[in-house]
Amino acid sequence: MKSFLSILALLLIVSTATAQEDNKSAPLRQTAEVYFLKVDGIISSGTHKYIKKAIDNAVKSDAAALVIKLNTPGGLLEATRNIVQEILASPIPIVVYVAPSASRAGSAGAFITLAANYAIMADGTSIGAAHPVSLSGSDIEGDMREKALNDTTSFMRSIAESRGRNMDEAILMVTQSKSFTASEALRAGIIDGVIHSDDALLMMLEQELSIGACVKTEIAPNIRERLGFALASPDLLVILFLLGALMFFLEFKMPGTFVFAGIGFICLILFLVGINIIPVNGIGLLLIVLGIGLLIGELFVTSFGLMALAGVASLVGGLWLLFDTDKTQGVTVSLSLLIAVVLTTVAVILLLGRLILKDHFKKPMLGMASVIGKKAEVLAWNGSMGQVRVHGEIWKAVSEENFSVGDEAEVVEADDFSLKIKR
């Protein structure tokens, strides 16, 4: 019996050793699929759904990793939290790659980058400026400031702690709105590397994950997702709103075609869809409506430009406040669009003012007054009166001067269906 047990134990040891040897000699998987998706723009609920779907598809396809190429000024805090949760809970490695050069992981993007298994940046990129702001873009005051700051600081601390990053430097992006270049972020210990191309990133993953040659598979958004990303642009939403207001005004001035009204309704619908993606500040929206109303009122009420000036000020203030809410980070109307709107509005006001002044000083073109200053041909003359032709019409004429048939004269006055002429 003891001999049987000894033989059995020996066979078990031999089979285990053989299996281990077989495993060591087994080749690595020849190729490993790495999913790539691009996030370029505002972080919104649509971005969260897009990333979640990509992670699910990558897991189902047994992908080796998922790479998020990121370039964002910021976005919605709630969407950012959801994305961070998806990344931290992912069963496959997530790489956030801030690229290409001149891209940034601003504000909300900093949280997403640091949450990745591998946080990588390209040369010429930046990360940071995650400080919470008020409606006007300035620091929040009082108790709300402390609440918002503590909330975002703890959020950043938990991310840095879970990924083993430099917590102190990461928190500075929130408390002091600090920004880092790629090389500075690497030295500070908040990212894992600076890589210059997608191919170099794939080579890094091959070494880090100990896998075979990586095959890049790009994930493209569908039409619905593309529309959502486009409508998450503050500048586009402002353009849609102003264009819609212009179309409704033109329909009011030139009714009957319904073309302007149709375009206006489309712009308004797209704007309403967009503000469900990015929450707007009601005060900013009211200021924009007020500004448009004052500018239109200037066309009908003589205010010597005061209503126009108030309208421009109200419009600029509304645009500045429209998207800066405590639910977003880094989402605002670009300065270039603000300047373009102001310059266009001022140019239109000056053009209309010039036309109004020109019309005011213009000589009347209707009735008898329209012939003053015109040339007249003498058809008949006797003493101090006769007949002349002006613009193909025959008029009775008087003058202190004497004329002959065929003479040319100039009309100087028009009264009681008779013209006063002179040589």
C-alpha cells in the first residue's frame, strides 16, 4: 500500500513538472488587439457613454488594452466622475494618451488622465488647471468655495491614491489651478511617460503587458455620437442660437416664404438638444435674449445709439456667463467668438446708422420735389412763363429770365404744379 501511494505521488509530481515545462515553452500570443478611440472636445454625458461602450466592446473582443487619445479643455463634473468610475473598474488596462502636440488635458481632463492605468502625454501637451470656478469664471467665495474645493480635492486625492501617483502635485492642480507640461508632469510623478507617436505607445504596451505585437484598432463614433459631440461645443450652440434669432427676425420682416422660419426652428431645436448636454446658466441666457431685444428695438425706436450700446453690453455679458456654471469645469464661450460677435454687431449697427443718416439727408425722390435740381428743356416760352420737359414729362414753368425754345434750364423750385427755373 505504501509503495502504491509512493508511485502515485511520483506520477503526480512528474505530470505537474511536465505541465509547467509545457507552459513555459508555450509561445506568446502572436498579436494583441489594442483599441484606440479619440476624445476631442468638451467632456459630456455623451463622452461617458462613448467611453463606456468602447470599454465594453474591448472586453468582449478580448482586447489587450484600450487607449483614449484625449484633448479637452474640461467638461461636466458628473460626466467626469462617471468616466473615472468606468476606468477604475475596467477589467482591461486603460491608457489615456494626451495627444497630439498642442493638445491638453485641462480641468476635467486631468482627472480622467490620472485615473488611467497608464497616463501618457505627447511632447507639447499640457495637463492641469482643475480649480473650481464661479459663474463669472472667478474664484467661488464663502462657504460654497470651501465646499466645491474640498469636493474636487478629495476626488483628485482618491484618484492619485488609487493609481499610486504623486498626490501632493496632483492636488495642486485643484487647489492652485496648476498646469504641467508633459516633461514637468513626468518629473512630478503624475504621469507614466512621454511618448511621441501611436507606434511608440504600442511598443511600450508590448513591453509593459508582456504581449506579442500589438495591432491598432480604431473605434469611430456613429452619427448620433458625432452629433452629440458637435452639440457639446459652446461656440456652436451660441452660433445656433444667434442664427435662429436672426432667421426669426428675417421671417418677421419678410413673411410668407417660411424658409427663414424653418431654418430658425431647426437652429432652435439643435440648441435645445445641446443645452441638455451642457447645462446653461439661466441668467446668461436671459441677458442674451435681452441684448437681442434691445438691438432689434434700436431699429424701431430713436435712442441715438443708447439701446444698441446696452444691447451689445447685455449680449457680451450673457455669452460670457452662458456656460460657466458650478456643474462644469473649463466650459465657456471662446474669446475669439466673443470678439467676432461684438465686431459683427457693431459693424451692422454702423451700417444701418449710415443708411439711416443717408436716407435722412437724401433729397426726396417722390412728388414735385423730386424734380428740383433736374435739367429742363424749354418747349415754349412767352414773357416770364412757358412749358418745359423734365424726365419726359411736360410741366408749366415760370422764371424771371427770358428763354427761347430749345434752351436748357435747371429746376430750382416746385410749387402748385409749376416749376421755377433758371439758366
